[in-house]
Amino acid sequence: MNDALAFLQQPHIAIPIVIVTVVAIFLSGRRWTAAYVGLMPVINWAFAGISTIPIPDDLGGGSWHPFTVVTGLVLVVRDFAQREIKHWIFGAMIAGLALSTLTAWPVIVVASGVAFLVSETCDWAVYTFSNQPLSQRILISSCISAPVDQVLFIWLASFVVPGIFAWGTILTGVVSKLIGAYIVSRVVAAQERRRVPQIDMNPA
């Protein structure tokens, strides 16, 4: 099992598998689902392959990962993907996590998977049962899912990466994710305003 996974994790094998899978989903007409599935293995790879920035102990300790902002964006991309495939979004999540085993340590993928499952269930509930405009649903769901995702992931990862659990890491991660979500929500809000018919306040 380990030998087979190690074989598949070789870059010249793993990268084509990820690319072919994402392209196949894209060509099926589900571009947001393709982006969602493709972002997962990239993010899981980034957390192991990109250096972090230390956070002073006075600010909570730990470290800040620059890619955390992108993690916030994937939570937003998930909202768009659910518009395409409805409740099949959980299948897309499983596909993304399966691809993540090719680009990251399995234990990190498990931690990421549990965090994704819980946080995205919160996302799914907000998106499914809220009647608010999409721009507001993005903010509401991110305010719920970002803290849940960050705390769960760091806590689970701390069992195999000693010292990773620190409030500085958690807080900066949550803020970064919310910044990414806020930027997207403002873009969506601007599009929503353009779609609303303008009322002529000075009729001839």
C-alpha cells in the first residue's frame, strides 16, 4: 500500500493525474467544480512545500502560512461549485481529497479532510437554507467555516507535527481566510448590483 502510494506521489505521475482529472471535470461543463477539486491538492501540497513566517510569542506564537488566503478562497469556490452540482459537492470534496494524497502526507490529508468535512457541512447548510444574496451567503458561511476549518486542521495536525498548535497560527489563519472571502464577496456584490434593473427616479 505504502509502496503504491509512494509510486503515485512521484511528481511526473501525480501531476498528470491531477491535471487530467481537473480538465475532465472542466470539459464536462463544471468549471467551478473543476477549480474546487483542483485547489485541494495544490493547497495541501503548499502547506508542506512553502515556508511559513514565524509569529512572535507576544502575538500568540506559531507561524503564518502565506497560502492561507488561498484556503479562504477555496471555501468560496465551494459555494460556486455547489451551484453547479448541488448536493454532489460532497463527492467533489472526496475527489479533491483523493487527489491530495498524491501531493501531501496522508496524515495531513486526513486532518485536512476532517476539517473540510465539518467546515463545509456548515457551508452547505448556510448555502442550502439561507435565502440571502450570494455575496452575503459567502460572508456568512466563511465566518462560520473558516474558524472551524482552521482550528480542526491545526489541532489534528498537531498530533503528528509537534508545536504546530498555536493561537497565533490559528488567528492569523482565520483572518487570512476571511480576507480572501471578503474580497470575493465584494466582487460578487458588485455583479449583483449590476444585474438589478435601475429605477429611473426622474421620469420624463
